Amino acid sequence: ATAQGAAVPALPGEYSDAHWAWVRGRIIECYTHAGTPGEAVTLFRQTLKTDPNDLETRLQLVDALLGNAQEQAALNELGRILKIDPNHIEAQLRRAGMHLARGQLAAAEQRVRAVLKQAPGSEPARRLLAKILLIGGIHWLHMGRYPQARVCLSEGQQLDPQNYEFPLN
């Protein structure tokens, strides 16, 4: 069997980081599908005891925590990742997504703009900022604040010109 197109190694110790990331992702899926996402949380926490600086495992722990409805613990884990690597783009985007899910548009926008300063070519960051601007623009429209809505929607359309929702609004 292969993981992400990689050849099967001859010895168990030869698995690549990509292999292990794929395995950890499947673990989350299997435990979640079985209705026991807490088991994935336990497994990832045990794994982190051997290598606390494994940021990929920490990100997957975040996913497992969210799957287990432990949002605050997931936020805390993202904080640990950012303490180890303050420039970790994926952790910053996950935190921005959590801000967005909580309706904290300004915090989400600020975090994504910081990511885009750090990595201007980040497509996930551009798409997330476009989504935030769309939500903000629609909010301003509903409030009758048309100039603010126009600014949000215009910038969002520049970031995601294929999104039909921008011209509609």
C-alpha cells in the first residue's frame, strides 16, 4: 500500500513524515466515524509525549479536539503551536477560522492579513480573507452602510474573482 503516492518502505523505521501524516489523518477519520473521537485525542496526546515539538501531530490533535467538541482545548493547542513557531501559517489560519466560526470577523481578518504579509502567495489565506470580506460586506449591506460594504466586497472580489457572490452583492 502507498500513502500519497509514496513507495512502501522496506523497513518500518523508513516511513516518511508524509506517510505518518496520512496515517494520523485516517486515525481521526476512523475514530470520528466510529463515534469515539476522544480516542484519537488520547492517541495524539500520547504521541506528543515522545516528541512535543511535532507540529504536524499537534495540528492533527487540534482536528481531533474539534471533532470531540473541545473547542477551547483546540484553541489552547493552537496557542502551543504558535509558541513553538510563531510563523506557523497553518496554525494561524486554523485560529482565524475558529475566530470566524465564533463570529469574530475583526480578529479573523487581522490574523489572515498577518499571514498574507508573511506569505503573500498563500492561496488558502487569500480564500479565507475573501470569505471574511464577503461576510463583512453582507453585514454592512444589511446595516445600510453601503460605502463600507463596497470596500469589503470590492477587495474580496479582487482576492476571489471567480466567486459569483461578490457581484451579486
